[in-house]
Amino acid sequence: MCPSSCYEENGNAGVGACAEGTPIYSNEETCELDDCVGDVGSVSETCNGIDDDCDGVTDEVYATIDRRKDACDTLKGVCASSHVYCDGENGWVCEKPDTYESTETSCDGLDNDCSGLVDDIAISELTLCYSYDPITLVNQATGHCHPGYWHCDPEGTGEMTCVSEQGPKRETVCGQDADCDGQVYSQDTNQLDKWQIVFGVDYSGSMSTYIDNLSLALDSFVSQFSSPQHEFALVNIAATNPTHLEILADFGPFSALISALDPDLNGAEEASIDAIHAVCSGDLLEFNPNAHKIYVGFTDEPGQTYSSPPQSIAGGGDVCFQNDVVVYMFSLSPYEWEDATDPTGGTSFFLSHRHRSMLDDLNTIVKEISCSDGGQ
């Protein structure tokens, strides 16, 4: 009688996945085998809960970097330390570290949700904060004071900081309740009787088509103010010295500023961002603490910085805000400067070739600050 089973494959029949098949004989008398149907031989081992190579050991496979990439949806952040293991019929399983969070909630300097961003905690999950006198929040209807929110430091320090809060400041801008006392700033509440205005002018070559009309506008503007209550300073923000900033006229009467205006002055790189920082911090000029402090910048180029480390427009706005300096900018891209002008109560204007247009914009500055049509 011929055998009832057959095996023509590699491997150990009956071990693991290897199995005998059913023989088909071409000659039943001589048991000459024509085909062996259904026999299963050994193959390379995979992670599937089966002894594929029929050696008596199941899933003796190794985790490689490619298998980690296939099994883990990401290897960013804390997931860089993820490891994979073979879970039988479930295949390769990615085991993420204990610090992993499907939604980032920990402020710990780590990228817990493996998104590629450190401590990207949703604002909606954080608590409001306010570090000033709570009574100043009562007047939110008129005042600009408002709470901020706890935010995890984006620099990855793992520290929570209170950001975007607005506390009371000294009154400087007409129509605003900067000190949050429930009264908007007006002629009746104005306690400052001096105005100091710094003009930062880009004297680089690209400004040559604007300088003549700009000089005429500044001459016409400051000539309106002969009172000693009004002082003006002029700074070249494209000077050839290492800081690119040069005082052409320190605080003084309008006549001194007019004398310093020089349409033929040649400049170099435009340190327009550095000028805001230097003026508002007091590093370049010294403001009178009892004066309205105003900076007016003019440039036809995008904001530039030559400081080390580089400075930013938003950072300049913060410095000016902290030191009660109202910032106004004339440029070809007014929106670019709003991070410096808006927080301080100033405005960004379009830089025009027409001196009358620039003069009209300059006149709105004093109207805002003095709550009047200007002063003589």
C-alpha cells in the first residue's frame, strides 16, 4: 500500500508551519508519485505568531530601524526612543516611552506628543493669569488692562510664563485709559506738559527720492512748535559707523532740528529695527521722564537689524511699551511695523513722495497725544 502522505518541500514536516501533503500517484502499484498536493515548506521567519521556518522556534525575528519606522507613526520627540517588539499574530507593535502623550499637556521641555514641536500645549487648556492689581481689571470697559494666559515657554525651558497680559501704564495717548482707572486720557486728565519727539531717518541711497520732500515735511511740522515745551531730536538710522546710528541733533528746539536736516547726507545699511530698540531703551538718547515720549521712523526698506544677537520689531515694541515711548513708522510696508506701533498706541503710515501727505500724517500724531489740534 502506498503512503497516505507526502512531503517534497524544504524544512521539517510537522514542525511549525511545515506540513505534509496528499500524494497523487501515477502508478498505484509501484507508488510512483505524480504530485504532492498541499504540502507546506519552510519560508523566512516573519512576525506573525507562526514558526515559518519550521525550526521549532516561533517569531525569532529582530527589530530593525526599518521595522521601527513601519510600526511607529513617528520617531520625533520622545518617540525617538520608542522600540518595537513582535506580538505574534498582532505583528510588530510600537512601544512608546512613558513620557509620550497623545495630546501634549506637560510643560517639561520635551516634545511629548512627538509632533516635532516642544511643549506645544493648547492655549484652551491653560489658565488665565494677571500679575497686576486686580482692581485694574474692573475697568476693562474703558481701560486696556486685561489678563494673559499661562503659556509654556516656547524656548523649551519647561517653565510656565504669563503672556499677553496688559497691565496699567502711564497715560500718554488721547482717548485711551492706559492706567485702567476708569477715565480716558483727555486734556482734563493730561498731567504731562512737555513733548519730546525723536525722528529716525533712513539716509541710505534708496531714500534719495523721498528725502527732499521728507525734509520739507519735517521742516513744516516742527516749525509749528516754537514753545520750549516741544523738543525734537534727529537720528540717522543708516549711518556709516559700526552701530549704523548717529545723532544729528539731540533734544532741542525746532530750529536746531531744521539746521540738522541734510538732504545730501549719504548713508549705508538701514538699522531701522535697532534704532527703535536704542531710542526706546535710552541707550541712544535720554528722554525727560515727565515728557510725552515719541519715536517717528522713516524708511523705504524692510526692517533690518545689525545687532548681535539680532533684534526684532516685536521686541522693539515691547521695549518702547515698557518705557512709555509711542512709536510711529513711515514705510512702504506699514503692516510690517504694527508689532512696534500698535502695542505703544502709535500708528504705521505709508511713506509718500508728497510732503503734504507726510505733513498731514505727522500732524495727527500731536493731535492724538495732546488731545487737541496741536500746540504753538
